Amino acid sequence: MKAVNLDNIWEKYRIKFVKENGVSWREVWALREVNFAVEQGEVLGIIAQNGAGKTTLLKIIAGMLMPDRGKVNVRGKVSTLMELGAGFNREFTGRENIILNARIYGLSKKDINIKMQEVIEFAGLGEFIDAPIKYYSQGMYLRLAFSLAISLDPDILLIDDIIAVGDEASSCRCIDKIRQLKKEGKTIILVTHQMDMVAQMCDRVIHLNKGKIIDAGSPGKIIPAYLETVGRKEGIKVFEKYDFRVVFNNGRLSLSYAGNPLTGKMGVSAVWFNPRINGWVSSKDLNWQNIAKDNASFIFEGSHQGFDSLQVWTISLEKDILEWTVKFEGKEIQNPHFDLGFRALYDHWVVEKKEEEFLPFLSKLNWQDLGTHDCFFGGVGMFSSQKSGSLPAFIFGQKKQAQKIKLFNTGYHNETRVAQSLLDSNCAEFYIRLFSQKRNLLKYMEKKKKELPASYRFCRLEYKHLRIEASGREKTIKIYYRGREVTAGCGMSVSFQRKEEWYSAVSARWKLVQKEDCIQGELFWPDFRLRQVWEISIKEGGVCWKADIDTAKINEIDDFKMGILVREEYKRYVSGHQEGVFPKDFTNWMDIDLEDKKAEHLGTNASGDLPGIILTNKGRWMNVVENSDKKNRCRALQFRLPFRNFKEKGFSTEINIFKDNLFAGKCVEEKKPFWPSNLVSVSAAAVKVGIDLDAKKIRLFYQGREISERACLRNHLLISEKGFESRFMGWQVEQISKDKAVLTMSIKNFPVVERWEFFCGEDNSLKIRIDLEVGKKVRIIDNGLSLELKDGYQSWFTAGEKGDFIAKKYENDTGAIRMKDSNVSAICLKSGESKNFPDLTFAFNPSCQDRIINLYKKRPGNDYGSSIGIYTAKLSTRKKSFFKPGSYNLLEGKMFFGKQPGLSSFQKKTNKVKLARPGLELNFYQGKGRLYWKGKEITAGLGIYSCFCHFGIWHDSSLAAWEVIEQNRDNLSLAGDWAHLPVSQVWKIKLREDKRIIWEVETEVHQELELEAIQNNLMVSPLYKEWAAPGFSRGEFSEIFTGSYDILPFRAWSGPADKLLVKSRELPDLSFRRDKTSGGLQGLLENSDYFYRSRLIQYQQIGVEKLKPGKYSNFKGVVEIEPKEN
Amino acid sequence: MIINRIKKLFYQRDILAEMVFKQFRASYSGAMLGVWWAIIIPCILAVCINIIFTTVFKINIENFTFFVLSGILPWLFFSAAVVEATNSFLTDAAMFRQKMLPLEFVPFKSVLSNFLSFLIGIGFLLPFFIISNIQIIKVLPALIFVFIFNLIFILGLSLIFAVINVYSRDIIHFLSVGLMVWFWITPVFYSLNMVPYPYRWISILNPMTYYVTSYRSILFYGKLPSLPVAVTGIVLALIFIIAGNLFLIKKEPSLLKQL
């Protein structure tokens, strides 16, 4: 049935214009030929730019205006949310205003009394309800008006952009309320500028422009089309080729294919940093206009006076290829890049050989960094694995060969993936090419790769602050330090002279090959038939350069030099012990006279932030230090090689780059070692363990590079309240063989000795075993192992989940990485882009029960960079924490570098205990209880669990050590000891025939302590949408899950209830009751955070007094499942 | 059409009543003496006029205070209602932004809330009128008819004024002087037969003359109003209410745009 029917509506206004030469009247049509109908229960959105006639339209529906032509038919009571609070009298109290306005609306006194409480509660005014509303704040006023308008029980609700109802929390509640009305089957007509809201709520959308309906349909179709057209008309252009549609709208490109948008709201836009305003500027901020002279090309120019920047985009669209070139002009441009925001339905990306799945969206507001990826041919490909959508695969990138593309996930509310293409100059050519299928995309990439001539390749190596870029096109190999080029000209150079003529790498043919850890180059001079093979790699602190040279075939060579050319800012040089200053003038490649021509070290430094450089002379060659000619303006540090028949050894040097700008000579003199000297190393294949006896650290190396950081690998022992850290113990190493060593740590006058065994395997693995020898009876309270690694890892995964390394909150520079199930026996860390970090798997003997693994991230400190930590500890019950004299094995673990052994082989044998009834299953595992109904999980997150708060820290039952005491068909008893609190609990669980679950909790305190809160919780599935606290209130859960537990505006209810109920369409209704004897408990219903995404039903006791040692029986709860009858 | 309209008004009479009470309460809210002002104002005026006319002008009417009161109470109601109603579309336009109501309700509620004050004033002073002239009791029921037709007349008139005022604000300025002139040409503190004949047509053309005379003959003289006066009063009331409504219906679409 139609609730609203508008038939050819026309509405005009007469508007008075007062000008100097008199008054004139003009008629303006606010609405023209408007036809539409709204079905009962439908939610219709009206979107339009300001002044398009939206409000007039609403007023006509509400009867506040009469159309000049046409017919309006409205069935049912209309309530409007237009000018909130317009009917209020400021002298009357809130309550009086509610009554008066409700009466005017036509509600009977009886109805008003019923509604009153609801209105007051929703408005949240407290005692202010009885104060005249002239004393109200704007927010209170609006809240009251909103809650009144919405509770009038209208059949049709008209909403005109009313989301500005106070703070975010209350506006969220308002939106939820509207959603609830939608569910109740009210007809809603919604006018708003918030497209998210339209997209979420409306069934149908009308796009109004200048009083006319120009488009109507589903939100998914209309909204993108609308957004495309919002903006200054001069800066809008629509391109269409078959199904591919591209809209340029004031500095943003939006793409769609066959009516399906590919890009999100963000579209494609340029972003750069403006140092003057110290902020990011987007091309959307510029003023755009088409400057093309003819109609064939589309050239848009964007400028902004405030930013002193100008941009020109030239856009063209072929059948399935969109190409655009961008030119940046202006001084204040730093880090320019292009952001492509595309829909989350694209879940795979492919670059070069790698094809990977996007990580799930984890964070609400952050841009979740998915790594920087080198694209050597053409860009990054995206495709969707979902079959249902007809989303085409596409490739996005710059047209040049080598480029970097960063990927992000952003915002769960509007889930969007972002590909960011970095510009390295102020001019770039971009393209997006669509493919109907993933297969075609891969084929295209393969083709592109083949097309790429080896000589044109671009290779890059990176390690820490050091970067090498080899370009076959430019024939240069450049070294960068902290993003700044150190070298000049062609960088690493080779040159030789024949017949008074100099030849260099420029005249050679280049072939470059990018290897995992090095760049291989082949230089060939066809005129001389001379071939050189180079291999360049990065190691800690420098560059290794090896060259295979055969000069035998060249006759009449007069001179032959290899080395590097550095910037003219380098002023001083050193050769062996001789120091000097480069001449001021550029002396046209004139050798500087050196005392010790065959010194082992040849170096240079500069003031400022350029690093010091030292080259090692490995072959007793001649050192050459010279200035270039005036044109090149660089300094050269080279070695003169034997002219003829140079084949014996090849050429090899190390170019050391010094972090801090120490004068290179000093380092040479002092012969500072690169590695700590007092290092006992155990190694096999690429893996090395360095036991650093000076720093008392156990370092890990992979391919000669250290991957550990800060504390490296260490054990923590807390023995009878006395903590032992390995760095305070006495260390002794016994090297058994090259790949095996034993480290003994002992403490003076204490009968506990830790024994570590390291064994490196040829398969790039490292076995670690820690044993403990105890001389007298001790209690080991805490026993954990931590491994801190350099921050080169992008993601982690365990047998059951995966995640990234973005910490939400830091405490003392340590941020926890949350895991849903930390009771795992193996974890794998993946390094995204970096070739310097091997994928690392850390696994423990799976038979070892109750071992948990936690992850954390540390912020960079003064001496260390940021790091990633793995912490693992064994949860042991109180009983098992006492150790009699003897020898114990604390840990047996294995690390795998590079290759991953499938994690499934480390799947834990879980000791889940189960109680079951037909259809219902209840299992307990590690302090978490889970409920299944007909195979579907009812619980979510932590399920049934308890929790204590002590000094502001929450201790969940999932972090306690649990033991089964008793189990039979109906009953289950579990005992758990908290790891960091002197508290234990005994849970008695009974499953009754009538599907009631009785959960009794008995708490035992071993030492006097104060607890701030004791909670007994049940986390249930987010499919439960409605809640009730019988006798108190009822309502619906918000659909918003916060990013962090600190702010909880999404608490549905709290109060002294003893029964809490949740309802769902898909799952059986569930109630969580507490026994009346367990008094003083507060019932609570709220949403958990985004991580657990569940509804929390809780009974908590806050402000618990000091607890004396002893047993407390403090909770008895009943969970009841009420299956739907059908 | 008019019948439909009346039906609609009748269905929503509750709302009108609510609006009237709201307006009534709002007009006295914040005042310490509250509703007492409905009595105080006519009394003060009556006392002033009494003093001026008995001591300065030496008018010789017996019981002059009650003579003036019987005329000034209806006049005060009339003038206050007309001024308030004339402005009502402008001051209460906000009402239409929440919920669509019949347009008539806006001037009507202004008139009716003033009518309430008027009733309170009369109700309070009625015992005194009766004490001064016991004959009144006999004709008291007729007062109700006077109330009704006087009210209908004012409703009709204020509708017209209120609608005009939306288009041109001149009417409200005119009223500030016009009501004063109107006051003097209405037999409030003199009686109709005191006006010499060549000028009496002014009083006869003045509709308020009939209502004030009716009130006075009941409240002061204790007699029923003469038949010509009563009939004229009834006819005038019907003419104005019909004219007012037709005018509003004609102007409604464009009036809504102006609000």
C-alpha cells in the first residue's frame, strides 16, 4: 500500500528582489513535475545539493505547504524531524512541553503517560526534565525534541538532516533509534547529506536537482552517481566508454564498471605534503577547470592561491584503459603520491610474482599499513575472489618501470582498500586497466614482464637507512642514505682509457637482474668485447661490491679505474693514515698525490648529515682520490686496477657507510669492529646465534644481518618473588661444535642454574632447549621467554588466526598486539616486503600444554629502533609451580627461518572438555566457555568467562591455568589459578536436562588483596540484536563496536537486574540469570569492543573490599536457552 | 468544502483546546499575580474612568463604576484578542514546523485564551454586579448567548486581520490607533442614547456597539437586550465568521509559503 503518493507536483515561490533601481518580483519553481510514491514501510532517501527543493518537498508531504499543481496523497499520521523543538515554549518545563506537544500532536493523555518515561529516558535529561527549558543547553534541547518527535508513534516520519543532535554518542543513539523505527515498519523519508546513513538505511533513493527528480533507484546505484556530480560544475567531466565510466570531479576520479562502482568515496586523488601549513593537501582542495582548447582532449588545471601549487591532469579513456598524466608545479610540494581508494570487495592483490590476500580490516580509524611493494612492471593488480560480483580485475600504477606502491586498509565503517603510488618527480603518467577476469590480469602482467628488456630494468636493494638503486635505463647505480643520495653522477663507476679516450659504463650495454638479496649486473662493451659481471649486495653498515672482470681481450688499455663518485659536499678524504682536503677547484680528474697509495682504507666525509664512507682496498690496488671536472662536480674515490690481464681475483670491495658522521679516518685508526668481539657464535646455513658475553644478549643473525633487537632472546624467571633476568646472571658458554653450544646462567649463592642449548640445523632452523637445575625447593611463579626482533615484520599468523603489528595503545612504550587465542604452540611472523627479514616460525613442542604466546610492539627508544616481541610463558597451576631439587625442562622450541613448516603440524591437542545435550553443546577450554546450538556458536569472543580488576589491570580467566577436577555427563568442575594474582577459582558447571546451564563460581584468595571489580561474563554473538532486562527496560543493541575499551558509549543498559535476556532472529533466545543470593551485583548489557565484536552480558561487583585469604562463594548464574518453536 | 473544513476542525477540537490552555498559561507564566491580572486590569481601568468622569466630567449616571465595568470588560477582551490574533501567524509560525494543524487554530487560540481571561474577570466580578442590581439574576442565562455570538464575531474578524497581516504589516500599525478610535466610538463609558442623533449612525455602524450594549443591558440594567440589537449582533457574527473563513481558504496556499 502506498503511504505517500505525489502526482505531478509543482511548487513555486514568489521572491522579492530589492535592488537600487526598485523592487522586482520573480517566480521561482522550487519543485517541478515531481512524481513518486513511497510504499508503506519503505525508507526513502532524498539526496540533493542545497537549494534543490528537498525541504519544500518534505513540507508538501507534511501538509505544511500546498502544491501549486498536482496532488498529494498521504495516508497515516505524519511526524516531522525538521526544525527540532520549534513548537516548544521556553517558559515551560521539559515535562510540560512534552505533554503539550504530544497533546497538540493528538495523543491521548493515557498514551502520553505511557510514553513519558520513554521520552525522558531517551533524552537523558535527568532532573532537568522538571526545569523550564530556557535553562537547557542546546544539546539537551535538541535531545528532548528528538526523543519527543520520535516517540509520537507516527506512521510516516520525515527527517530533514537532523543528525546534529549533540555529541557523537547521542547522535549514534538517535540513528539507532531511527533504525529501530525502520524495523518496526514505519515509513521514513530521509533527507540528509550523510551518504553513509543513506546507504545504510534507505531502500530507495531519489536524487533531486533543481526541483526535479533526475534519478531514482537503489542507494548503491544513486549515491556514487550523486557524489560524482557534487562540486563545481567547471571541474566535472564524465567519460564513458562502453561499460567503463570515469568521472573527473574537482580533483577526484571515480570509476565504475557496468553500474558497479570500483572506487570508494575516496576515489583517485593526488595528495602531497605542504611544509608551510604543515599538513597534507589533496587535489580535491584545489579549484579545477578544463583548459583544453579543443574537445578531443581533457586537460584540467587545478590551482589554489593558499598553497601556491598548480596541477595539470590530462585524462584519456580507451576501451578499458584509463590514462592520465599529472604535472605538479609549485614549491611547497613534498612526498607527492596518488591514492586510489577502492572497494573492499577486492580482496587479493598481485605484484610481480607475489599474489596475496588482503588482511582483514582490523582498525576503525587507522590506516592499516599493508606494506610497500616494488612494482617493476606496471603496477599492482587487484582482483576479487568473490564470484557473485561482476567487479572487473584491474591494474593500477605508473607507466614507468620501477615504482613503489603502498597498500592500506582503512576504516571498517566504510571499508576501503587504498593503493598509494609514490611519485619520484613532479610529473607522472598513471593508468588503470580493467580486465574482465583475474586470468587476463595475470596474463597481462606476465606479458609485461617479458616485454621488459633486461637492460631497462630497475633494481633496488634496501636495508635500514641504506638503499641502492640500479637503473639500466640511466646506467647508474646510486647509493642513498636516509633517503638522500650519497653518490653523484653515475654512482658506482667503472672507467678505462684507451688511446687517450675515456670510456665508462655509459657506453656499455646493461643487463640487470634483481635477486632476493643482491643486484646482479652485466655490463658489456661491444666495441671492446669487454664483459663485466657485477654483484652488489647490502650488509650491515655497508655495501658489498664484487665484479668479475676480464680485460685480457682489450689491447692498449692505458688506465682502468673502479670506485664511487660522491657528492661535492664531501670535503675531506682519508687514505690509510693520511687525511686531506679535496681541492676547491674541480681539477678535471687530476689524481691527488697520496703517501700510502696502497692503504687498506680509502674514505671521505662531509659536514652535515651525509654519512662517512670508507672503501676497503682488498687487492693492494692503487687508491685514487680526485675531483671531477666542472660539469660533473663530484669527488671520486677509486681504485686503479692492473691494466692488463686482470682476471685472477676479480674485483671486490666493501663500501662502509657510517651511521653517524664520524670522521672516517678515526674509525680506520681505531679499527672499530662491526660485530661485538666477545661473541660466541653457533651457525649453520644462513642462521647464526651470537651469544654476546659483553652485553649478555643472545642475538640472532640471518645471512649475516642481525634480526634481533633490544633484549633479543631472553628468559625471565620469577622465583619466590625474586626476579631473575638473564643479564644479571653469570654467563658461561661451552661451544660443542660449530652448530651447537651450551650456555649456562647462574646466580651467585642461589641454587638455581639455567642451561640453554642451541643447535642450528642445515635447514635454517634453530633448536633451543632450556633446562633448569634446582638445588632446593623453590616456587617458580613466572617463567617466560621473550624474543625481540627488529621491526621488519608485517603480519603474523597462528594455526587459528592472523593479524598485523599495529598496536592500538602503548603503555610505557610497549603496545600489546591482541590475539583471540593465545594458547597456541607456534606462531609465524611474515616480513612483508623486506628481503632482509626471513619469515620466522617459532614453535614449541605441541605436547606442552598451557603455553601461551603473546605479541607486543615496542616504540623506538634512544638506543634502539622499534621492535616486535614474542613472549611465551607456561601457565602453571599453583600446585605445579613448586619445584623440588632436581633437573627440569622449561622449554623446548624450534625456530624456522625463511621456509615455513605448515603450522598445522603444530596444532595443539586441545583439552577441551565437553558437556552435550541434543542440539546443545557446551565446551570449556582455557577459561573460556563456548556454547553451540545445532552446530552454530551462540557465544562469541571470550564466551563464558570471569574477570578480576586489580590496580586497573583486568585479569581474564583465559589467562589463568586451568585444570579439570571432575567430569561426568552432567557436571564439570574446573579449577583455575590466575598467573599474576594470588587468586584461584573453581567453576562448577551443570548442564540440566531442560537445557539450563548452571555456572557456580567459587573464588579462593591466597593472600590478602584488594580487587576493584569481580565480573562474571557471557559474551554472545552479535547476531543478538535485542536485549531486555525484565522489569526494567528493553531495547536494541547498537551496531557500533568501539575500537578501544576505554570509551564505552555503547552500553545498552546497567542496573540491579537479576535476569538479562537477549533475542535474535537466527539464534535461540538466551537468558543469563543470577541467583538472588549472590547480591550486590550490577547487571550490565553492552557491546564489546571491535576486536571481540560481541554482546556482553555481565554481572559485576565493583569496589570489592579487601579480601582476606579464604574461600568465597560469590556467584551462581544460570544460562537458559529458549529455542524458537517452529 | 466548508463543511469538510468544519468537520476537520471539530475532530481536532482537543488539540485546539490544548493550544488554548497552553497559550493561556504561557501568557500568565512568569507573572507573580498570574491570572489575577484578568481581574486587576479591568478594575483599575474602571476605577480610573470612574474618578475622571464623576469628578472631572461630572457625568450623572447612577452607579457609574458598574456601568463602566459592564462595558470595559468586553472591550478589553475584544481589543486584546484582536491584537494578539492579528499577530498570531507571525509569532506562532513555528507551530507549523512540527506538525500540520488547521491554520485557523492559530488566531483562534489567541482569541480563545483571551476569552478565558475574560470569563474569569466576569466570573469574579459577577457577584458584585448582582449585589448592585439583584435583577440581573433573572436575565443571566441570556449572557451565554451574548458570549457566544460576541466570540464568533471576534473569531471571524481576527481571522481576516491575521491573514491580511501576513501579507502587509500595515494592519498591526493601523490597529494601534484604530483600536483607540474604535474605543471612543463604542459606548463604553457613555450610553448609546447619550450620543446626539446626527452622530449616532457612527455608533450604529460600529458592530461592537451591539455587543457592548447587550452586555450592559444584562449586567448593568438587568434587562434582556432589545430585539434589534440582539438580531443585529447575531447576523453580524455569522457574516464575519463566514467571510473570515472564506478569506482564509482562498489565501491558504500562498499564506503557507509566506510562513
